[in-house]
Amino acid sequence: MSGQPYLKVENLHVSVEGTEILKGVDLEIRGGEVHAIMGPNGTGKSTLAAALMGHPKYEVTEGRAWLDGEDLLAMKVDERARKGLFLAMQYPSEVPGVSNANFIRLVLNARRGEGNEIPVLQFHRELQKQMRALDMDPSFAERYLNEGFSGGEKKRNEILQMRMLKPRIAVLDEIDSGLDIDALKIVAKGVNDLRGPEMGILIITHYQRLLQYIVPDYVHVMMQGRIVRSGGRELAEELEAKGYDWLKRELGIEDHTVTSRS
Amino acid sequence: MAVGHAMELDRRVVESLSEGRGEPAWLREWRLRAWEAYEQLPPPKFERSDWEKRKLQDLRLAPSMASAPPLERFPAHLQGLFGERGDRSVAAFAGGGVPYLDLENLAGRGVYAAELSTAVREREDLVRRALGRVVDPAENKWIALQSALWNAGLFVHVPRGAEAEIPLLALYQIGEAGAFVFPRILIVVEEGASATVVEALVSDLDLGAAFTCGIVECLVEDGGRLRYAGFQDLPKSVTGFLVRRARAERDARVEWLVGEMGEGYIVGECGTELAGQGSRSDARVVGIGTGRQHLDLTVKMVHAGRFTESEILGRGVVLDRAETVFRAVTQIQKGAVGTSGHQAESLLILSPTARADTIPMLLIDENDVRADHAASVGKINPEQLYYLMSRGIDEEQARRLIVRGFLDPVIGRIPLPGIRRVMEELVERKMTR
Ligand SMILES: Nc1ncnc2c1ncn2[C@@H]1O[C@H](COP(=O)(O)OP(=O)(O)OP(=O)(O)O)[C@@H](O)[C@H]1O
Ligand SMILES: [Mg+2]
């Protein structure tokens, strides 16, 4: 694949078990850009991420999405990944019995294709390098995938995978939750290192704090399944200062079901 | 012994078998007593198995004089077991005929190993004392039948202090057309001696209906060590009844590694009678059920001696329309104070039409003991599958990875690297068939 990465989402509607959660989302992300989506709990941020990745429980009822001009929604989960989409999950699964290193190597080789496998030594050198960059203890290579990892360790492991896989479009769903301030800085650096025209990034977060370390080019606010406002990085600061209620009042959103927290 | 087609089973078959093998009178009598027990005993009942309904008469029992195939004829995926000639000994059987034996490595270490009928001539007293001591010929109908008709026997004697650490491979090619193979393995490990035996039951032919009955009995004397690995990879046309049992005397150790990887209708049992004080036994068992197969596995640890320990670790994977029962029995007899018995077994069901049961049993007649069990039956977690696929591996591969991870606590802890690799290979093969 070559050219500038490009994700385009148009009027996306998504239901979970018959309930419509996303009610028409539009979004465009290009290589080199960092977008942030903020919003109160339960407004559909993770739903957007899951629908883009293709989680079987999330049904797209309307709208379209393209990755580099190809119909994203027609692809299976693994195909989306191989085309360059990556999702750092809010709640990564634990897979006992499968070592972290073996898994990452398998995943890399699945992308490279048969006959083009990465040499074992080269792989381990690269893995160690990336783990050092994230200040991860070498023992995490041989531990079972996410099993018994603390919340923060899981997040770091997601970023490790991202760094090893070098996706074209990365969606990071609350990678800051559960991180202490030092870990936050390390993870933010782990993301910032990859910033560049080769990759577009979508960050989902509640907190302005993360955005101080990974400074976004665009900020979107999601409420009730829609992006209700977009702006530059100053929008995040404004939200931090004034809270979501301010925006709700401005937009005239009546909202009794969702309590706002920021 | 007659070379023949399907034949009626009767007393004369036993007589001619014994005569054909040149056996002494006591052994002929031993076989005939077993035959009588076979005729009198009702078929054994296995909870949640319909084994007793299977009619043996429908199965072909046709003795032949086939001789053992050379090692190259054993399936390629098992060749990894064989290793280099200097690193192992081999006894390979096909049909009831002349086995292929390469036992020089053992002889060099003072270990005696021979075809069982030969051993009866060369080590008569020893065989006579040991045969049937751990597995009573009258215990049940199929054990009685096996005792009457075994035709592919192996005897191993590891004398006091000897170490047979290089593995002895006992290979049985069940698939010789028109032949029946009833393997019987008798092992005596004397005081302070140690041995490793690897047994494989295989077939590379597609048979008509075939029946096999196998018994492994092991006596491990004071301070002796036995590590026994048994694989079964038989096709779906085979009905099999397999018993592997050891008796551990004072401070002896017995380790079982069992891989039930075939596609046949199999009832299998393995376990140890912990007779001597301070003895210990571990069993790691993996079974994979596919097709319409029925797999009924029992692991049984019987604690009679004081301060004995056992641990059972079982994992099974069930696909297609297969049915699997995994029974784990920890029995602690009165007087076996200070013993501990642990067991953990879990089954993973991969298809909505498959059935799986775990039956953990703690039978405890003594107070001063520690015993516990954990049993579970589960399915693949769709969130795990999604997570793995989201990194770019396809669904099939993701499933296999989850299964491999599930089996890892058993397979990953197999101490012999060659066996571990073959086990992994067998799992992979069975999952992709
Ligand atoms: N698998 C599911 N089953 C049932 N309801 C779901 C499921 N996933 C999401 N929902 C519902 O959809 C709504 C949006 O959830 P989503 O996880 O997208 O919110 P979010 O914006 O990511 O919230 P948070 O900030 O708390 O992570 C919530 O009301 C949630 O309960
Ligand atoms: Mg969320």
C-alpha cells in the first residue's frame, strides 16, 4: 500500500442489539493528522471504534466508510486490520496460553504473507527495541497475552502492538484511562513517535490531560450518537474549562439520560 | 496361528494363539482363565457412554502373521518421535507378527527389553510374577478379552539402579489390513531405576471396522521413576479400549502424558495405584474429539500409601458432532494419611453439535488429607476471537490460537521437547482436518 492514508466515514448509523447508538457520524482522517473525539460517557465513542473495526455485535444500519478508497464495511475484521486499520481497545481481551511475543510475530507474519516471514532474530530485536521505548519489562514478551496485566499494562501493550504493526489509521480508545502520570507520558511519547504522513490517528478520550501530551489537530465532540461540534485543539481546552453542560446548553440538547462528566 | 478372515471368537482362538507363540502351559492357562472371565462378565458400563451397546461381534477380529513395518512406514508427523538412532530404542509392531526390534541401546545400559512371548522364555519368573498384577484379568470384560488375546506384547525390565533415560518407543501399526492388534506392555522398574517409554498407536490405512484392546501395566518399585507417554492416532473405523496403569511403591514416581488424538470410538483409562508411602504420580492428558467420534477418558489415582501425592491435569477440545467425557478420579483410601490429590480438567466446545462432560470425583475415606478439584466446560469467547482478528489474523487461525492457548498448560509443560513438538503437531493436524 502506498499514498497518504485516508479514512472517510459518511452518515454512519450503528445499532447494538436493536438499539440505535450512532445516529449519523461523518469523519475524515488523513495521514499526518491527529483527531480527538471527546464526549460524555455512553454517547457512542467506543461504538464508533468498534463499528469501524467490525465487531460482530455492532450492526451498521446506514452510511458508509472507506479506507484508502476501499469499502471498509464490506471487509471482515482481520481484513480491515491487514489493510492498515488498528484499534487500541478500551478493554483488551486476555488470551491465556498465547505468549505476547508469539502472538505479535504471528500477526506480523499474517500481514507479510507466506514465504516472507520475518526472521526470528530480527523480530526479537525489533520487539525488544519497541518494548524499551515504552519502558516495558522484557518479561512481558513471554507473558500470556494481556493475562493478568494491570489496566495500565494492557494499554501499554496495545501501544506496543501498534508500534510493531505500524498501521495506516490508528484508533486509540481511552488509552489514557488507568495510567499514572509517568505512564501517560511514556504512552503519549509512544504515540507521538509515530506521528507523520504515514499514519492518521483518532484518539478517544474524556480528558484534556492526554491531549496536552498528544496535541490534536482536530477535536470533535460526540453526544447522543452524533458529532455535535468540531474545532481545533482549543475546543478541548474550552470543554475542560466549561464542561459538557455548557455545550449542551449552547446546542440546545435536552439530555436527561446522560449525566455529564468531564 | 491361523491366517484368516473374520473368524468366530472362541476358546480355540486363544489356544491356537498361545500355541503359535510357543508359550508355556502356565501362560496358556492364564489366557484361558481370562477367556472364561470374558465369557462370563457382562459388558462394563460407562456412565454417559453407550459403549456397552457396541457389538463386538460386528467387528472384525482376524489374526494375521503380518510383520512389523520399517520405521519409514510410520506416519511422517510421528517421525519426530524417533530421533536419531543413538538416542532411542524401538519396538515396532504390526498385526500379531514379528516385530521390528532395535533395543541395543537399552541392552548397553543393562536394561532388558523383548517381545513379551520371548521374555516369557528368557525371563520366565519375572514375567510370571508381574503379568496381571496391576491389571487383574478378571476386572472387566474387555480387560479379560485383552488378557486372553494379546498378540503384540512388549516386556521391559529395568533392573535395580539402571537408567534407561533414552526413550523406548513402542509403536503399533494397527492398520495392517485384516489384522487385529492387541498391544500388551509390561514394565518392571526396580528399586532406584528409571525409564522413559513412549507408546504410539497409529494407522495410516483406512480400515474396515476394527477393534483394538490395549493394556499397559507397570510396576515401579521403591524409589523407581517411570515416565510414560502414550499417543493414540487411530482412524474413525477403529473402536478401542485402552488401559494404562501403574503401581508405585515407596517413594516411586510415575508420570503420565497422554494424547488421545485419533478419530475412533475410544474408551481410555490411565492412572496410578499409589501403594507405597511417599510415592507420587502426575498425569497430563489431552484429548481432541472430532467428527462423530466418541471419546471417553478416565484418569484415576488411587492413594493407598501414606504421604502420597497425585495431580491430574486434563484438557479436551471437542469439535463437530463429537462427544467427549472426561472423568477424573482421586481416591484416597482409609489409612492414607497425609496424602494430597489435586485435579483440574476443562473442556472447550467448538461446535454447537458437540457434547462434552467433565466428571470429577473425589472419593475420600481418610480425614488427614488435602484434595481438591476444578472442572469446567466452556466455549470460545467471541470477544477473544474479535480481539485476535482485529490484529489481522483470520478467524480459523484465531480459533486455533485460542485452542493452542487452552491446551498450553498441559502441552507446554511436557518435559521432553520431542514429544511436546509431536503433540503440538498432532493438535494442529487434528484441528485442520
Ligand atoms: N455490546 C453492547 N451491548 C449493549 N449495549 C451496548 C453495547 N455496547 C454499547 N452499548 C451501549 O451503547 C451506548 C454507547 O456506548 P459506548 O461504549 O459507545 O459509549 P462511550 O461513548 O464509549 O462511553 P465511555 O466514555 O463510557 O467509554 C451505551 O449506552 C452502552 O450501554
Ligand atoms: Mg468507551
